[in-house]
Amino acid sequence: MKNSVMLPAQLLPAVVAACLLLSGCSDPKSASGFRLPDGEVGAGREAFVRLNCHQCHSVAGDSLPKGQLADVITVPLGGEVVRVRTYGQLVTSVINPQHIINPAYRGKYTDPAGRSLMPDYNQTMTVRELVDLVAYLQSRYKLKPPEPAYPLGM
Ligand code: HEC
């Protein structure tokens, strides 16, 4: 019976590592438990134009008014992707654009200090707008099956 419910001490680091990997359980910045209320695609599209997002962004499959900055900055959103754009990623792109800058835009659409040219909306955008924007953008991404690693039928 001795030690019947205890894990062998050698296993402890592996258990802790698995716990960290699976749930981010000890990271205060973990997004675990994060869940947005459902947004409205139509309202998100309206917010996109009202907040002037279309000045710098085109959206796949949607004909938005042409932005005045379209010749200077055009960052396409939506279209075919191989991995789902989670709302965690989209919310982060909107409220914390500096967090991850797509390598394709580094240098091109960043200032000399390496910061994104995307403006800060956090003082003016409502949470409702954010939620609807994310619903709108998610509706414009289309998941495409990954390329097979080798030609099929061989
Ligand atoms: C003045 C130009 C400008 C405006 C206005 C602007 N953005 Fe951006 N946006 C950028 C640039 C430049 C990037 C690429 C660099 C980066 O990741 O921040 C970007 C990146 C993004 C991305 C990530 C794209 C990717 O593939 O990584 C999203 C999502 C996004 N913007 C949404 C929005 C939304 C929603 C609005 C309106 C509330 C908006 N943007 C307004 C310039 C702009």
C-alpha cells in the first residue's frame, strides 16, 4: 500500500511540464478561459468602415469603399488560410497590434522604431464594436485543406 496514491518523485517534473503545456495553468497571462460573446457580422462590417479600418485594409470577397491610404498601405484581411484565425489572434491584432507583427509587414509598414503603423483604438473602440469586428473578420477567412506533403496518386 505504501506510496499507492503518490507519484514517484522522478515523474514530478514531467507532470508539471505537461500541466504547463496543456493548460498554461501557472501563467497569469494565459488566455485559458477567454471567451467572447457572439458578434454580429453585419454590425462588424459597419464598424469596420465607421472606424476607418478600410483605409488600410482590403477584405477578401467584400467590396468596401476604397480607402484614401490604399496606395500607401494595403494589408489584406480574410481569404484562404491553412489554419483557423482564432478570435484570440484577431482581438490581439486589433487591440495590441505591436504584439505580433506579421514578418511580411516588418520594415514595410513599421516605423523606424519597429512599431506597427496600425493606430491605437483602445480609447475609442467599444467592446461591442470589437466583438462584432471579430465576427465579421472571421466570416471572411476560408479554411483551405493543407497541401499534401507528396503528390497524391503516386
Ligand atoms: C493606418 C493604417 C491602418 C488602419 C487604419 C488599421 N490598420 Fe490594421 N493593420 C495595419 C498594418 C500596417 C498592419 C500590419 C502590421 C501589424 O500586424 O500590426 C495591420 C494588421 C492588422 C491585422 C492583422 C493582419 C495579419 O495578417 O497579421 C488585423 C486583424 C487588423 N489590422 C485589423 C484592423 C481593424 C479591425 C482596423 C479598424 C479598427 C484596422 N486594422 C485599422 C494598418 C492599419
